[in-house]
Amino acid sequence: MLPRRLRIGLTVGVAVAAILLIAGSVLATLQHTDQTTGTTAADTPSTAPLATGTEIVTAPRTPDISLVNAEGQRVSMASYRGKWVVLASAMTLCQEVCPMTTGALTQLQAQLRKAGLAKKVVVAELTVDPWRDDPQRLRAYQRMTGTDFTMLTGSPAHVHSLWKFFGVSYYKVPEDTPAQIDWLTHKPLTFDVDHTDGLFIVNPSGREVLAEEGMANVHGKLNRALRSLLDAQGRHDLAHPQLAWTSTDVLDDLDHFMGRPATTAAGATNTTTSSAPTEQVALKALDGSPKPLQTLHGQSDRLLGSLSSLQARIKSLRGYPIVLNAWASWCVDCRAEYPLLANASVRYGKKVAFLGVDVNDSASSAVDFIDTHRLSYPSYTASSKNLSGLADLIGMPTTIFINRAGKVTEVHTGEYDAQSTLDDDIQHFALGVSTVSSSS
């Protein structure tokens, strides 16, 4: 079972030092010149803002320590000079955070191709388990998970030296009882590894420019192979990532350091907030919907019944794709994503049936929530246990996509934090339109 991550608390002294460092970084950034373009953020008003992480203003060049890639070839950080490098810590036997890291980097690789930056950026994972992650295992992991970015390992001494430079720590700990089973050898594991989670950007001169400590947020989306690696804690982390970063954040940060305008809409506006449409706008947009969907719109902002009523409604909507959002009045993230659903239900409401289900809530609290969060569709009530026949709810909110044939095509756990992400999922999983951003 991997990893039981290190939980590092900041002391008051460290917190004060961090504030001073950030203040100094802001001043230094005004004079910071991109090492490949010669421009500064102040010189280029259209440059993407920094999305996440801590900017490293001055850093020594990364050491040229010998490593090995999945093909067994000798490489080092010097091998990638002239390119930007996104480097993350991970391990193939991880069952908690690392599968999300792999999923996010896979998303990033696809986004880089779409932006025409794939030849300028190397995306890589370097193991924190050099004792077991040899090239053969890395290749097997790539085949199993569909990973197509660079994976690195090396001798324990060399891997330790490079991670020490970046401030990543890891060490062996006893394996749980009963021991977890190795997905490759199918034998019980004999030890575990504790490690910190980190992602770093290195510029073409070989100098670190950004550090990110936290979990990858893949918006609940992982391919089947990566999802199969998660244990109970991993499934919780998938739904509730801490200090989260996304592939879009990393792409926006690369744009920032390259002196480029933001590639993504989120970076261009530096916000993922949205306002719900007015009732007048919604009525005008949904006018002329097919009769079954008109009926839904006429029942907007109502709690209609329990699980059996919901099941009957889903059955009656056969022939229309359905987006079913599980929410609760006590769920902070449900409030945050509400405007995105409000907008999506108006934009796609002539083709897609939207439904809500209030989970593990009191009727009075649910009604109060609906009164202040107006939507163009009705909701039902159920317990998370009763919904298990449709989908396992491991976090809130959860959005369930059902195709025209009544088959569940995707279960998205956690809040949608961008309209474009939700819209992409509706197009891909409800309407069957192929999209790049929903590849994992």
C-alpha cells in the first residue's frame, strides 16, 4: 500500500519566513527575465499569470546526475537542455496519490500537443522507489496505463541525490499487514515507501523555476488501469485532493515562464468562477425543447420524490443523454460548482436531460438550498447507499453521465472547477463527441 505520505506542518517561524520569501519573490519577479526569450512579465502584458506553485527566482543549475529511462538508456537532466522540463515524483506501486499524478501528466501531454508545445516540453516522472522501479517495470507500467511521457529511474544513490536537490524526501517503511500484492509480479510486497509529493518546472538552461507541493486534481477522471491501482485512501484523495494542482495549472505556468499568452481559457481570465444565468435567459434559451425535456424544465427547482421516482424518470428519458448531479445542502463544493451546472443545463438543455439528486440531507435544508440555487431542472432525494446500484458515491458532489441507451458512461467525483471541463465531459460522455481534455 503506497504511499502513506509525509504530513509536513509549517511552524510559525517557517510560515513567517515563507511570507518574507514570497514578498521578496514578488519584487524580484518584476526584474525577472525569461532565460530563453529575454522578456519579463512586466514587458509582456499579455503573458499568462502564474497559476499555482511557488516561483523560484534564483536557483543553481540542476545537477547532471546519471539516470535511466524506461528504454534502459542513460540520461541526465543535461540531456534535456534547450527544453522545458516538467518533473514529478511518483512510483509505480503507489496506491494513493501517484496514479492521479500520472493521470494529470497524461492530460498535460495531450494539452501540450494541442497547443503545439510538445517538442518544447519534456514531461517526466522520476521514481521515489529506485529499489523496485527498474526499466522493465517502468515499461510495463506504461503499457498498462497508456502513459506516453518520459519515466525515469536510476541507482538508489543517484535518485536520492537528484531528489535531495529538489527537496523531495522518501524512505522505506514496513509493509502493511496483510501485505498488498504487486500488480506486476502478483506477489506480496515486502516494504512500503513514504514520500513527499512534488512537481517542478525546469527551464531550458537547466534551472528550477517553479515548485509545487500537493496532489494532482484530475477532476475525478482516471482511466480504468490507473483507477484500479487506488486503495481506499487513494479513492478519497481522488475525490478530495489536498493543495491541488491540475494539468491546466501547469500549462498556464509554462505559458507564464515562456512569456506566452495563456493557452487555456482559465489562464486567460485567471479565474474559474462563473455566474448562473437569469431565469429570463434560461427560459429563452430552452424554448422549443423536445416535450420530455420541456417537462423537466417546467419542474425546475423542485424536489419530486425518492429513489424509485428517480429511477422511473431515468427510464422514461431513454433516448436522451442524462447528466445526473448528486449534491447536498451541507456540501461546500456543491455550492461552488452550482453556477457551472446552471450554465450547462441551459446551454445543452435542448439535447440533454439534467437531473439532480439530494443525498444524505434533510428535506428542509434541501428546500432552502434550492431556493437560493435556482436551476432549470428538478431534483430527487436518496441516500448514497441507495444510489450504489447506479454509481458508487465516494465524494460530493458527484456527476453521473448516462447515454441515450441508459448506460452509465462516466462518474465524475468532486467539484468541477471550470466551465470548459464540465462542458467537455457533457460533450464526450453524454453526447458522444470526442474531446482531447477528457482523455483520462
